[in-house]
Amino acid sequence: MASAEGDGITWTGSGLGRLIPSGAVSYRGMLFYRSASEKFAHLNIVTGAFEFEVDAAGNTHSKVWEWK
């Protein structure tokens, strides 16, 4: 990702998914952020917990919380 000013942020994630009988898929996991930008340096110690869901029609919904 990048800000409008060009400051970059990368993330990697790890999680598990499960198929739901309706044809949807539900994922849960963690995100780990990195940035060389001073503006976003605080993200280098942030971990995010996420939920990500895809329904049978391909519509997605996601939420991310800071893990403290």
C-alpha cells in the first residue's frame, strides 16, 4: 500500500480458512506490517487480527483490529 505522498507500507498475513455449506469461505488470522517511512514507522511493531469473508457470489467483507 502507499499513501498519497508515496510513503509505502507492506504487510504479510497468516491465517486459516474454512468452507461454509452456503458456498462461502471464512478466514481468520494475523497481519504483520512493515514500513521504511518515518511517517509510518510505528506500524513496524503493530500486529493486526483479521476476519475476511467471501460469500458464494464473490462479495467480500473484512475487519482488522490492532492486536494489543
